[in-house]
Amino acid sequence: MNNFGKIVDSYQERKKYKKKRAKITSAYTGVYRSPSDTWRAFVNTKKKQIFLGNFNTEIDAARARDCYIIKNHLSKSLSFPDFNYDNYETNKNPRKSF
């Protein structure tokens, strides 16, 4: 008897019932989707991950990350290198107060 068929069948069954992960990544570095459908921005620096906040859109989160990099003179790549960040204010998602 050949056990190869059983292995393939069980693999196909596992693949069939495997849960699919929601898309949590972004096109921009340091931006991820949170479980509450907002976007989170992070900057990794000196072995630490700095949380910049929750944002309503993916682009706002990426721009907030770029603004933080520019203000702190970090040597990280920017998502929008041609954007003028002089008077840019981030549109953070306000947290609910209880």
C-alpha cells in the first residue's frame, strides 16, 4: 500500500479548511491595518518600535510616518519624498474617552 495518497488527501483537506488571513499589510513601509479597520503607523529605530497612532486612511498613516522621520532627522526612506511637510498636520483617529 502506498501512504502517499493519504498524505496528499490530508494536505488538501487542511488547505481547504485553512482560515484565510485578512490583508493587514500596506503598500507603505511601517503602515499596518488594525483589527478595528483603522491604519497604524510605526517607525523602527534603535531596536525599538515607536507607535505613531491610528489613522483613518492608509495615506494619512504613511504621511504621519514621513513627518515623524523628517522632524527627528532619521535616515529612513520616505513614502512620499516630494510632498511638502512644512505645514502638514496629521489626521489621527480620535480615541473614545470613557
